[in-house]
Amino acid sequence: MINNEDLGIFFKKIISENLHLMEDLSSEIKNMYYLFICDSGRLRIMIEGVSFDLFKGDVCIYTPGRNVSLIDCSHDLSGLLLGSSDDRLQRTIYSVFNVEKLIYLRTNPTLHLAQDQLNTLSQFVKSAIEVFKDTVHSGHEYTKKLKDSLVNSVCYYILHLYGIFRNEAENKNDLYNRSSDILKRFLVLLFHNYTKERSVEFYSSQIGLSKRYFSTMIKSESGKTPKQWIVHVVVEEIKHYLSNPNMPIKEIAFHFNFTSQSFFGKFFKDSVGISPKKYRQNILKK
């Protein structure tokens, strides 16, 4: 395993004999982002009750908050696992994916690469790993930026491929049935109103549906309830603001339209497990 604590990422070589390395992460996986690249063999996983078979050239992106389990693998399985214990992969994904592509990524976590695409991705990954090895004891700021840019290159290239596959799929058939259209409209509304509206009733009324029907459609399409979506988006945005040490927590609470700083702190702690102040302290230590 190649680990880089200052960037909050790691690389793990996965083969059938050490598949337990992935299983050992089961207690942490719900709070992490992963990219798995299959070099050979087969790996079967299940995400939110849907099974996926990964073969040579297949890539899978796992985003936090989803139920995932390993089913089985072939004896010749070999692949690379890139993991992130902080929000860096999320920031990368959100920086290049709009709402529609985020929906596609969530419902289509895997894609198959052509040989030339796999070769290009392998070159990016190989370069990143070699630099990580060569600079493991370097504390220079430019070294950290170099490693950060290499990881971004891997992520951006994979997201570029997801964008291509998503566009090709959309040209072949209509991806958006009624439930997915409702989900898309909900997420668009949510990203425009999350700082001031956190009630399910607000979003269901904006779309013109009853709260019960709206909740059922969102849950069936995404695997998450509207309330879970609202909390997730609000919490992730609060984390972003907390990463800025110059912005007082009281000001952040006001920005997100909380009636008091104590209510803001309770909301965050109920969702994350620690107070906003403690979360900020942990971020600044990295």
C-alpha cells in the first residue's frame, strides 16, 4: 500500500489472495471515496442491492453513503484501489459534473474502457505511484502540489471517460423516466435552495407532488430519501465553509439560515458525529 496522509489518499494493489484488504475497509467505506481499476480476472460487488461484475479494463467509482459488499472474485483477480479519506475526490467530482452527470454516476458506478483508454489511465496511475514512492520523505510544498496534480489527473481522466459514456448512452435511449426526471428536478432545486430550505414539503410543493409520493419516487430512483439528500448536501457544503479558518462558525450558521449557533451545532453533530468546531480543528491539523 502506498499511503499519503497529507493528501488523504492511498493506493492499494488488490489481488484475489489479499481481497480481505477491501473487506477490512467495510467499517470505513461508507465515509470514503474509491476508484477501483480492474487489471485482470473478475470481481463481483453489490451496491444498494444491485450486483456489478468488473473485468479487465473496468473502472468503478464508489461514493459515500451507499451500501456495498463484496460477493466473490476469480482466482486471477488483480486491480488497483485508490481511496480518499477526506473530501478531495468529492470536490474533484463536483467541480466537473453537473447535476445530470452526478445522477448518471450514481446509477452507473462502473464503465468499461477500450484498450487505448486503459493504457492512458494506466500511464496516469503509474506516474502518480512512482512520484509518491520517490517523494515519500519529501516535505516540500511543491512536492505536495505535484502529487496533488497527479491525483487530479487520474480523477479528471476517469471523469472525462464517464462523461463520454454518459453522452453515448443518452444518445441511444432516453435515460430519464418520470422518477429520474423528478430526481433531477429535485436536485436542481436543492442546489439552488439548500442554504435556506431544508424541509421536504418545500421541495415536493415546488415540484407539485404530495410529500408521500415525492418521497417514494426519490427513494426508489436514488436509494436515498429526500431528507437524506437535503442533509447530505447541506452537511457537505458546511464542511466546505468550515475548511476556511477565517470564517467564524457563527457566520456559517447565519449563512445556512439556522436560527441559532447551538441549533446549527446540533444539526452538524447529529449528521457527522462531531461538533463544527472539532471538525474544523481536525481539518486544520492536516
